[in-house]
Amino acid sequence: MSRVCVVGASGKLGLYLVQHALDRGYEVVAVCREQSVGKLDRFAARIEIVPGATNDRDVIRRAVAGCDGVLAVLVPRGVDGYSTGTAQAVLDYARPGARLVFSCGWHITLDGRDVYSWKLRTIVKVFGPLARLARFADLDDQVEACRRIFASETRWTVVRGSDLEEGESQGLPVWSRHVGDPILESNRTRRVDFALFMVEALENDELIHEAPAIVGRETASALAYS
């Protein structure tokens, strides 16, 4: 692994992805919307920036060219299939054999065996339609994006994040194949560590074709059940 593309690099998670990738000595290509390029100023001398929407197929084609890995933040922005467009472009244009790591929430399921709390079910049931009605976000867009990823023959991993918070790193999060595992009960991960898990996944072949649900390694549930 030598050259990595970060799709959605200017967001809170994306900035941590860029930093972790640089810390590992990777060449980094960063994709972000033109109006957000300034958020990458502190990295400007060390990375290549490809400005544009992350669901723009031509932008993604240029950005992933020659990359050994892609770290893609799937954002269900608006109601026009933004996440799906991003995922499909990465699947179509990443070189054969490239390692693809995507981010999403716990509401995504790979095999239908996840067990969700009443709180998460309520958030998805109530917030989902309201967000779509306001044309702010579409959670079903992430579902469709991940359905396409799971069906692909690429070397993918979908990292499913719990509720995120800022703070100093606690180290690599712990994970389970299924939401509902007691180890995940704390439902809290540092955003910097979500990014760390994604970057570590680039070179962890055991996570290929897995959708790990993660939680902070210093949370009460992780300490109790690890």
C-alpha cells in the first residue's frame, strides 16, 4: 500500500483519515467539494487535492487512478442518491485489486442478523422520513450504496460507526459482526479512532468482505466484554 485516495476528505471524519494516512507514509489524494478545499490547507503541501462532488464520476475516476486503496465517507446528503453515486463511482473506477474501505452507520446490515435498540429503531423510523421530507438527507441512500458494495466483487470493507464524539484517541476500536453484541452496548466511539480503524483496515485482509460494527476500546462495554 503506497497511494491512498480519501473521498470526502474535508469533513470531520475525512480530516482524520487524511492525517492517519499521512502518518503511515501513504501518498494521499483527497477529494472534497470545491467550497471546502480550504479545510485542507494544513495538508496542502503534502497531498494532492481533486476538487469536486464526491458523486461526480469524472472526479472519482481521476482521483482513484493509480491508488492502491480508497477510503470513502458515505454521506447521505440530500435526496438525489449522493452516497450511492459515490459508492458506485468508487466501485467502477478503482483499479482491480484495490482495497476499498467505506464508512456508514450501524443501521446498515450485511446479513440481517443485527439486533437494534428501540432508540436506534426510533431514530431511523422518525428522523429518516423527516430528513428526506426536508431534502436534507436520505438514510435509504446509504442502504442502497452498501447493497451495491456488498454485491460487488471488489476487496471491500464497510465500517459501521456508533455514535461519534471528539476527544483524544483511545486506540483502535473493538468490533463485532453484529449490532446487538454486548461489547457494543456503550455505543460511543471517538471520531479520530473511527478514522484509525478505517485506515488500519486497508492492510487487514481479515476484514475483506466484512461490515464491522465498532465501539471505542475504552468504553464500559468494550472493557467488560473484551
